[in-house]
Amino acid sequence: MDTIKPQEIDIPNNIKEKILKLLQLLNLKFAALDFMLTDVDWIFLEVNATGDWGWLETRTKSNITQSYVDYLKRLMNCKDENVKR
């Protein structure tokens, strides 16, 4: 995995729309999708219904877990501030 250089990027709206449609068709609230990017194309590789982001969070110093917890709290309409990572 040392050759993979993850980085945060903006997803074009047309790709976002396709992702949301796919998740709806698969009846998923969450998934990790893998893409390969070229200079001009987004190439869809796979959808992982239980995607693992721990390695990505560590390598990019991002806070994906807390974002997911916040999403789940909103989904459950949870107002309990004690519900944390």
C-alpha cells in the first residue's frame, strides 16, 4: 500500500449523482466505493458495503470515523452529546 497516495478530492456532481443512485438501488445507507482516476475519467471498480477506512484515516490524518458517527447520530435523530467515537 505504500505506492497508494490517498488524497482528499472534490467529487464532480455527475459522479455524486451516480453514487447516490447506486446506493439507492442497492438499498445502502453507507458504502465505500473504489475508483481509479485518469486525467479525464472516473473508472468505477467496486462497492464495499462494509468499507474499511481505518488505514485511510491514519494515512491522511482525516477524521472519517467522527464524520460517520455524526452521520449515524443524524440518521437516528440522536441528540445525546455523550455518543462519541
